[in-house]
Amino acid sequence: MPVPVNLLANTTMPIALHSSEQLYAMEKAWFADGYDSFGLMKQAAWQMAQYIAVLYEQKSLKKCASDKIEFCHRPTYQHRVSIWVGKGNNGGDGWLIAYYLQQMGWQVEVIAVGFDSHEFEIANTTQCLNKESALSDAEKALQIALSANCSYQCFENSNYNDNNNNSEKLHKHQQADVYVDALFGIGLDRAPAGIHKQAICAFNAATQYDSALTIAVDIPSGLVASTGQVFDHIAVQADITLCLIARKFGLHTKDGMDYSGEVIDIPLIPYQVGNTAFKPAAKLLRTAHHLSPRRQNSYKGSYGHVLIIGGNRIDGSQGMGGAAILSASSAMATGTGKITVACHEAFHGALLTSLPDAMTMNLHDTDGVKNLIKEASVVAIGMGLGRDEKEKAVFITYIEAAIAAGKPIIIDADGLYHLAALQLDEHQLITQLKEHSAQHQVCFTPHSGEAAKLLNKKISEVEADRLAAINQCTENYGGDWVLKGAGSLILEQDEAEHHVYVCGVGNAGMASAGMGDVLSGVIVGLLAQQDLNEDARSLHQAVLLHGLAGDFLVKQTERLNMTNHNRSLLVGQRGLQAQDMPAAIRHVMQLLNE
Ligand SMILES: NC(=O)C1=CN([C@@H]2O[C@H](COP(=O)(O)OP(=O)(O)OC[C@H]3O[C@@H](n4cnc5c(N)ncnc54)[C@H](OP(=O)(O)O)[C@@H]3O)[C@@H](O)[C@H]2O)[C@@H](O)CC1
Ligand SMILES: Nc1ncnc2c1ncn2[C@@H]1O[C@H](COP(=O)(O)OP(=O)(O)O)[C@@H](O)[C@H]1O
Ligand SMILES: [K+]
């Protein structure tokens, strides 16, 4: 059997990501060109059946290697597959996969979810077979599987209940080597409930119980293709997702990565020139831009002067000096020429102890800071600035000064908090910043909580559609944006259009205090270095570098684990600290130079 080629595996190129609406539009345009929709479904199922066979074989070989037993071919062993189908076209794919795998010698059982038994009776009648053209694609697929006597049963929840709180499940279906999820595809648009919710839970329980290979058709059922949202943790947990036609946006942001496993593309139809649906909603990035070497005849002034404004102590008690220190250390690690930190005097000693390369300024020396703003190449404001009225006034003063001086500005953390309050007051600063962003770089770096405040929404509303949220942020405030979190979104504007990217690197170890301060340091540090080209100084480059540094720290641990080195210095996801990052950032910068 030919091994299918995964065209996009391990690619370093950006991967185009699409919403379900775009996918439906692509299919529509394809069919309008005269291609047959059922033919496409057959093609999809045939290719997926081949993948399933090869992927299962690969898994068996790996298992044998790890068990240190020689893999021997078992000609009499019949592979078993359990295929769970819903009533839409995703289920149609499932029926046809059953048909093709049975042809390939597999023992097949289909679990039909949400069907009435009379639908199978109708399906079996010759009258229906003769009226094939009146059937939907999913019904035609069901016909084909039934006429080939593929074994099936209707899902009933009682078959899958817990048995006396014991992990033993009542399995009335056959156990399987491979489980295929064809319950919902891109048509899922609401929380699965009733029998559908029960089926998804039972599917996950069965695959866990059997330690089977789990393959999702197109997208794990329960995951929303356009947003990456999973409702109430109800979604199929896949080892592998066979993604049809084009990569879905939802596979790479929010919950997507936790449920999809490895994603394999089956493109099926060629890129249709002129079809606007092919213009991606976003692009997935996993590699950073190369950095050009420095000119020998240069000095520190050639690489910019970063001004960081933050690190305050409120009411003589609560201190946030660490935020400014982390930002400054990270900016320095990217190679910026000079750094001044305008922070509370209480932290000057600590700052100079950890970063003697930095210059200091009293955060509340208004004239001094305003003069520095004129000298700086880039201004970052907000990290540990404080949220009371006094700091709001400080924020307004320094932003106005940066606008007047025509400087690039990065606004993070407490700066975003003040910005949200100012837009409620319809303060003129919002309009001034927006106008400034038309000529100069202005970057905003909220996480979902901060974005919710800026948009006067609930966090859950932002989380439900992060793509819509970042677009709305740009519309309201202008400028370039990062919406932080797993699969951070980046929106950059040029004169002609918006570019949206999804960061495909980084890890959950980075969900720890201070990581955002590190990111703002990387952004400002790169932006200050005008010798670098536009891409190498861009916002997406900074987000990638930040994620790559986090991944480097964790991967280094995995490597050391494998070689049994001294483990006392290992850094893993748990316990990864923001203060570990500057050294890793410097390391990644070096790799990007090579
Ligand atoms: N077109 C083609 O030729 C090709 C298509 N292909 C395949 O088709 C898949 C898309 O198929 P699809 O549009 O039929 O949607 P699918 O995901 O099966 O859902 C079915 C229906 O479920 C419903 N529903 C939604 N949410 C629900 C919920 N929570 N709980 C309960 N019900 C819910 C909703 O219907 P509603 O109830 O809203 O009327 C929805 O329409 C695609 O992912 C790919 O696998 C490939 O074969 C390539 C060729
Ligand atoms: N699960 C994750 N996967 C990838 N990156 C993450 C994850 N969790 C957090 N991060 C990244 O770490 C940073 C955390 O920023 P933020 O929430 O502002 O932290 P803080 O306010 O403590 O500095 C962001 O860049 C975010 O994208
Ligand atoms: K599915």
C-alpha cells in the first residue's frame, strides 16, 4: 500500500488557517466548477482509510521497539476499528471509512449516534437505493457501508455507564485497536448535549480503557473549527487529526491544541486562484526570521535606547519592581544598545544588582522622564506601573509625551488597565493614540482579561472568539496587537491590510507570573534595533522568540533527561520561571544568527 505523503508535516512555512465559513465557501466554489460533492467525500474517506492503516502500523512498530520485542508480521491478526458516526457529512466520512477499511481486511464496527433505527430500515430498501440521487451525501455513504454489510449498532448511553464507580466500563461494543471520531466536523456550532455529549464522553472513556489509537476526522468532535472553543471540556481527545481540505483556525488556538494531537493535512482540492475563501483568516507561525549580523563599525547607539516605565511601589507597601526588571533584562538579552528603567526608587538597588547594564530614573521625576522619552528610540509602559489614580495620571502624562515626541510605544499590563478606564471616560488620549498609530508603531499586549476590559466584554466573550476580539481591539484603538495565551494571536497592520498570525510555539510552562513582562521586553528590545530588517523587528518575531525561548528551556531538559546528565539544573514546564527567560532569549537570538 502506498504511504500517503503529508505535504505540510514539519514545514517551516507559515500555514494558512481558515474558519468553517471559509471551508464551506471553498467547497461551494469547487462544486460550482462542476466537481461532485459525493466524489469528494469518497476521495476524503479513501485517503483517510489509508492513513489510518499506516498510522496504526507505525504505532505498533513504535510500541514493539519500546517494548524491546521484535515486530513480527501477524498475517492472521485482523485489525479492529471502532468508528463513531454522527448524522452530518462528518459522519458520512465515517461510514465510507468503515467501508474502505473493511475492504482492506479490517474488522469494522460503526457506532451510530443520534440515528433512529427506522433510518437503517429505509436505507436497506431497494426503493431507496434506486432513488440514490435524492439522498444526501451522508445518506449515500451510509447506504454504501450497509450494502457492504459493515457491522453497526446505535449508541445508547446505558451501554457505556460507569459500573459501580469502578473504572471498568460496560462495553457492549467490540474493543478496538483504533477508534475513529466522525461525530461532528466543521458543522458543530454549539455545546454538544444529550446523546451527543454522552457519546463524546463514552468515546473518550473507551479509547482510554483500550489504550487505542484515536483518530479524529477533520477536527475532534466538540471543538469549534472557527474559534478553538470547547464547551465544558466536552470534546474528543484525539492522538491524530486528519484535517480535510484546509487547516482550521480552531486547531491552533485556545483549547484546540489540547484536543487535536498531531495534525495531518489532507488537502483534497487545489488552491483556487481568485477564490477569496482561500485568503486565510490567520497564518500559523512556528519559525522566526533570520537575524543579520551586526556591522563591525557600529556602537551602542546603533542599536537603540529602550525606555521602560513601570516597576512601582504603591502606598509604600505593594511592590512590583520585578515586572520592570524582567522586561529590562529581556530587552537587554535581545541585544538592544542601551536601557533606562524609570521605576520607583525603592527598586533601583535591586535592578542594578540583577542588571548593572541598565540606567535608572525615578518614575515620579516627571521632567526627567519626559526628557528621557525624547531621547529614547522606543518607550514601553505599564509593567508593574500600579492602578491607582496617581498612576493613571502618570500614564497619561508619559503617553502624551511619547506621542508628542513621535516615539514607538508598547503598552502592557497596568497601562492597558488605565487605557480601558480612559475609553470609558471617552478621554481624548484614546483618539490621540489611534492617530499616532497611523504613523508610528504602537503595540498593545493584553491577555484575555485585559482585552475584555478594553472591549467592555466578559472574559468568556473574548475567549469564545479570540479572532473577533483582536480585530475589534484594532478597530477601537488602532495599532498592532498581541492577544496572549496558548496560541497567542498577533495582529499587525500595514497600509493595505491586517495580517493575523497564530503563534505555534511556546508551552504551558510559560503560564507563570512575569512571562508577560518578559514578552514586552522582547518586543521593545527588537523594535529598538533599527539595523534589523522590518520582519526581524516585528511584533510576530518578538512573540515567536519569546515562545521559542520557553520551548528551548523545556526541550533542553528533555534532551538532558535522555542523556542522563546531571539533573540538578533541569528546567521543565512546572517551575519554569520568567527569570529563566533572558538567558534562553540570548541563546535563541544566537541560533537565529547562524
Ligand atoms: N461537503 C463535502 O462534500 C465534504 C464534507 N466533508 C466533511 O463534512 C464535514 C462537515 O459536514 P456538515 O456540514 O454536515 O457538518 P457536521 O460537522 O457533520 O455536523 C452535522 C450537523 O450537526 C448539527 N450540530 C451542530 N452542532 C451540534 C451539536 N452540538 N449537537 C447536535 N447537533 C449539532 C448541525 O446541524 P443542525 O442541527 O444545526 O441542523 C450540523 O450541520 C466536514 O467536517 C468534513 O468531515 C468531507 O467529506 C469533504 C467533502
Ligand atoms: N499555555 C501557554 N502556551 C503558550 N504560551 C503561554 C501559555 N501560557 C502563557 N503563555 C505566554 O506567557 C505570557 C504570559 O503573559 P501574562 O499573562 O501577561 O503574564 P504576566 O502578567 O504574569 O506577566 C504570554 O506571552 C502568553 O502568551
Ligand atoms: K470529528
